[in-house]
Amino acid sequence: MRGISQSLLPSIRRSRGLWAASLLLVVALGCRDKPSEPGTPPPAVRIASLTVSPAALALEAGGRATLSVDARDSSGTRITSPAITWRSDAPAVASVSASGEVLAVAPGSARITANADGIGGPLSVLVPVTVSSTSPGITQWRATRSTVSDVTFLGIWDDGAGSTYAVGQNGGLLRSRQDGPWERVNLETEETLVGVWGASPTDIWLVGTNGLVLRGDGQRFTRVNAGVTSTLLEVWGLSADEVYVSGDRGTVLRWDGSRFTQLPTGVTDELWGLWGANSTTIFAVGNNGALLRWNGALWQRLASPDNTPYFDVWGTSAGNVMAVGIDGTIVRFDGVQWTRMNTPSRANLFAIRGRAFDDVYAAGNNGTTWHFDGSSWRELSLGNGQNLRTMTIRGDGTVRVAGWYGTIVSLRGRGAAAQVTVDNMDPPLLGVWSAPSGPSFAVGLGGTVFRRNATGTGWALEAVPSGNDLYAISGNSAADIVAVGDTGTILRYNGSAWRRDERPTQVVLRAAWSGGGQHVLVGERGTILRSSGPAWTPQASGTLRFLRAVWGSDPANVFAVGDSGTVLRFDGGRWTPMAVPTGSRLRAVWGSSANSVLAVGDTGTAMLFDGSTWRALSPPTRRDLRAVWGRSTTEVYVAGDSGTVLRYDGAGWRQITTPWRHIVYALFGLPNAGVAAVGDGGRVYEGSP
């Protein structure tokens, strides 16, 4: 080797040998202690518990659903990517992918198994799957109860020549000619109309909010400047050139044929009623016991028996005048003084009219209608509980009474012998129920009950004891039905007649469920009542929250839902709260079994109970959902605001096209395989496949 001393060669050879030996030693040691090579998984965390959600599946053929796994170790920590093996025992019915997605192949039953290695050995969870045939479900809707108007009527007048006019909210004006159907008259105003009167069939006055005065021939109306902006509450007159209008702040105006003049009254109270015997004897009544008399030159305040508000006044002469007000008040003027009359109850009264001194009618809240025969007042029954606000006597002597939700009722005959006919009534309907083979009923505000006719072509008003608003109806059979509502109202139907139960409570009863010969009612302040006979037994709910819906698969499996995500379950012995994934208000609940229950509520809230846990669903809406009913686990219908109707098929949601845009409050199946949807304006739609 050039440049290296020969004497150094042995040393170099020895160094090379030592270096090579050291390298071999390092390699050997490295092979013994080296870390895991890239791509080699770390030792698997052993699974201590395994659950699968949902615990059961029901799908239509062709449907898909993904099963989710919750695997935890011995410390309870969730394992993010557990090693799971999936298997179906009937892949021709339902197959499952490696990721847990289930495909419903054909009708039948299958069992999906999730397998994993556990601390103590193999772990497995079984998920039953039921596959049903594909059902088209509801494909079309038709209106089976037509409506006219649901405005509150505040004034009514008959022209004596065959036409009656009713006025109310939002510029509502309806007219009936020669006992014909009620028809709308367009006024092109949204002001609330409160009073109507005419000097003749072609000279009619309307008054309302913001100083509105309209005059017309019954079809066309023009505005008349009254010189005021306050609300006008009544119009009445003696002729076309002598018309009086009363209203807020003690307002009284007189029309002289060309213009209005304000007549000072000396009061600031709202004046609700006007009537007079002649130009020098006119009465105005109103708030705080206001009883005024016009003598042709000025208004004089008369002494009142009390300070109650008076809403209407009418008489047969200057020496026989009556006024009505709150708490069942009727006072009578004999030409000298006002005195209070004995009356049947403390109902608030808003209208009074008569045919003669011994044939007078008064009407008010909750369908209250009384008759005076010259000696005493007696209560009549109209068969409904709508709040009544105004009254007129037709040219043929028929008494027409009008009020809330488009209600117009005619009484033909005298007193208790009068025949009652409901001309129109369109209250919101809040509940619907049908026996398997009929009958079918819908209930709503004002104690209204409609019954579906045998041909299924319409719904007719059912005569029931006058009462408060009804919110729900349910039954065990066609001869064991309950309807419930405001202030503890409970009505029962035995197959032939309705009767009122003694009220076990005064709170709102919002929902009812019937099954196994029992009835369960829920409502305000966590109220729960149960009946298996004539008596009602309160049950402890453990909550003061408003319970808004109830459903059960049987008397030992009943679910109640309500405000703030409240869900209670009854097991035959007691009610217990359930953990749920929402704090939203829940408004409806229904199930196909105790292990498949759907609850819905505000802002599109929906959740499903699978027999083990409640899990949140995601419907394609943020609107409030108010009703749920289904024919099976894979055919469930949900409805709510703005015409929203959805179908849940066990795997997902489908929007159902409807011909309406109003709120639907309740759904229920009909005997002909259809579904009834009831809601605002007294509307009833029936869906069919």
C-alpha cells in the first residue's frame, strides 16, 4: 500500500477486525430490541361491553339503515374503531355490509349479529330485522269538510227582506240571501268590523277599528269620514238620516244624512251597545257600569245597580229596556230606574234581542243561550259551546246568533221548543279518532264535535252538552269514547249519547289514550288521570311540566310526552322519566309496539324509541310537528305547521304533497284504510292510497 509504513499494516488489520466485530454485535443487539416496524397495528384494546343501535330494525324492501356500535373497554372508555364482524342469518331477507349497513332485500325476518373479541371471550349483539313489502302509502288527499269562514263574528243584522249580514275580524263580511248558503263579500280592508246595521236592504252601515265607517248596498261599500280614529263598536239608527255610532272613549256620533257630528257623553268608557225607542229616548251602554240615555239634546248617565261592563242593550219600549254584561248580569229599565234580574248562571253575556216583552233571548260565552218568557230567564242548549257575541231577529222571526270561529246558529220557534240549526261553524279541530269499523269523530274549540257520515263524504255537527274547548278524543270501542279539554272537561259517549263526567280536576286535559278497557288522560301541571270504569283516579307523574300527548301499546306500556323534552313511561305500576336526546317541547307520540315509538315536537324534533333507548331522527323540516299516527312501523305519518306532512318508513323521511297550507293538529286512521287530518278553520282532509 503506497504511503503506508509496512510496520503499521498489522495494526490496521487488527483495527478492521475489531470494527467489523463491533458492527456485527450492534446489528445482533438491534435485531433483538428494535421497535415495531411501520404498518404493524398496536396490540388491540380488549372490549368489555358492546351495544348496537338501533336495537331492532323495521324496513321496507329496498330500504337501508346503518347500525352504529358502542364498544367500551374495562374502564368505560369508548373504543373509537372496534374490530366488528357483521353477519346476517338470512341474507336473502336482509344483508349487512362490513361497515354495518343493512339492506332490506325481501319481506321476511332476519337477525343481524355484531361479533367482537371481548376481555372474557367472544362478544355478540343480535339485532332483529323485519322487512315488509313496499307500500305506496297515502298518495292523494281530498277535503271532506268544506268551510266558509273561521273569523270571529262581532256583529249581525237582518234586513227583513231575506238577507242577513255578519261582520267580524280582518274585514270579514258574510251574507246569506233567502236562507241560502253564506257567501263572502269582499271589502278590501283588513280592519276588524264590530257593528252592522241598515236603514234598508240597500242602505247598510258597517263600523270597526281605527274609525272605520263603510256604507253600501250590500255588495259594494265606500268609506265615510267619521272624523275619528278610535275603534267604533256599534251602529244603530232610526232612518237613513238618523244613524248613531258608539265606540271607545265614550264616543257617540250622529249621522244627519250628510255628515257625522260628535255628541258629548261625559264619559270615557267604551260604549258597546246602542238602541232606542225614538229620537228622544236612546240608550248607550258600556264599561264600568255605563248606562246612558239621550233625550234629544244631551246624554245623561243613569244610576247602575253595579259597575259591571255592559255589552248590549235592547228593548220593546222606552219603559222596558234590558242590558247584558259579565257574570250573568241582566239589568232592566222600567222608565225610572235600572234593576238587576235573576239569571240562571254567571256566564258572560254579550248579546240580547227579542220578539216581544215575553220572548227575549240573551247569549254569551260557552254557547250560553237564555230565554225570557215574561217572568223568568231559563237556559237553552244549542248543542255546542262556542262563544257567542251578537244576535239579530230576522223578518220571519228566526233568531240568528253569531260568534267565534265563524259560528252562526239559527233558532226557529219559541224558547225551549225552538229548533236549532247550525248555519256555519269552523273552529280549529284539535283531535280525531275512529273506531275500527266506525264511527269517526273530530273535536275542537268551543266544545265542538263533528261526526263522519256513514258514506265518508262529509262530517256533520254532533249535539253534545255545551262546554269548554275540546282538545282530544279516544276510545276503546264505538260505545266507549272520551273527549277531553279545557278546565278538566270530560265528555263520554256510550254509543248513543254524550254526557258530561264530573270534573276530577280544573286543569287543561290535553290528550287521551284508550286501551284494554282503560282510558288515560294527561295535561297541565303533569296531570295524569286513569279510568277503567266510571271513576277517574289521579296518578303521580313526578313532574309539573305540561304533558301534551299520550299513547300506549297496552295498559302496562304507556308513554306520555310534553314540555322540555319530558317523556314518562308507565309499566303498569308507576310512571318513570326516560332519558331522551332533546329538551324541545314534544307534542305527539305514537308507536306500532312498545319497542317502536315515535315522538315529535317543536322545530322539527323527532325521536324513536327502539325498546332500549331513544335516538334522535332528522326530518327534513324545522317547522313544528304536532301530530303522528301510523299503520305500521314502516308507514308512519307526521304532520304540523304550514301544511307539513311527512312519512317515516323506518329508514328515512319522505315529504307528502298536500292541498293545504294550514296547521294540522291531529291525524288518525279511518275504517277505509285512509287517514284523517284535522286542523285550523274546521278543515278535515282525508288521505287515501
